[in-house]
Amino acid sequence: QVELVESGGGLVQPGGSLRLSCAASGINFSIYNMDWYRQAPGKQRELVAGITGGGSTNYADSVKGRFTISRDNAKNTVYLQINSLKPEDTAVYYCNTAAFGSSVWGQGTQVTVSS
């Protein structure tokens, strides 16, 4: 059974930083592409960053230069470093991968940016 568990969200002031983590189990983690999505209230879920098994990364234009995705294959964990947070970054952040023919999602972690 594939499981993704996110952590690291919270309430932060504008300009602050957070590091989100997503721990994976049930897969040979190192070969899987991993993605971070977010969903703000009343909006569709959107892809913000992805990292391949080989370590190549891609980002949504709205987060380039502020978000950094990385992975630690020894810990079966993917990270999302978020800097210079803005109120519009407020959302539930989800980890995702495609495994065994299915799209697998974590439960999400809430990020709230407010003064």
C-alpha cells in the first residue's frame, strides 16, 4: 500500500519561510517522480513543483525563485522549501505521485500566510 504523509505546514507571517515534508512508503521511492500541489479556498488544485527520480525539477511560474523542491532518497522524503511567503500562498499543500497505475495523494498540510 502506497502512503504519502505531509507535514510542516503552519501559520507564518508574510516574508517568512516554511519547509514542507512528504514521507512516502510502499514504493521504491528513488525511481518515482514526486510532485507538490496546492489548493487555495475556492480554487482548483494546481501543480507548484515537481522532481523526477533523477533529480530534475520544474516549477510553476508563480513560485519560481521562491520555492525549492528536493528529495532525500535515503529517507523516502520529498521536501518543499518555501521562502518569501505571500498571502496568496495560503493553501493546503499536497504531495502526489503516480504509482501502480494510480494517482496517490497525501492528506495535505495547511499553510496560512497572514500578519
